[in-house]
Amino acid sequence: MSTPINLSKVKKERNRASRKARADENAVSFGQSKPQKEVLKARLEKIARNLEAHKRET
């Protein structure tokens, strides 16, 4: 006789797998790669330095 299976565990595992698949799809479509993030960070830092350099002293 085979061992009984817990249907709630099977259901939970199936839900986890589907959520993981959806998260992976969203990461591909909405996420940014590490080089893209570094370029954006460098650009923001340059803008901040430029703004700081052009402030007037009062």
C-alpha cells in the first residue's frame, strides 16, 4: 500500500511554485541588472556633486 499524501501540503507546494514562477517573470520584466543599477547610481552621484558645486555661499 502506498503512503498517504497530505493534500494541503501538495496544494501549498504548488502555490509556492506558481508564486516563484510569477516572481521570476516579474524580475525579468521589471528588474534592472546590476550594471544598470551602477550606471544609475553613478549618474545620480554626479548630479548631486554638480548641484553641490554650484550652490552659493550665503
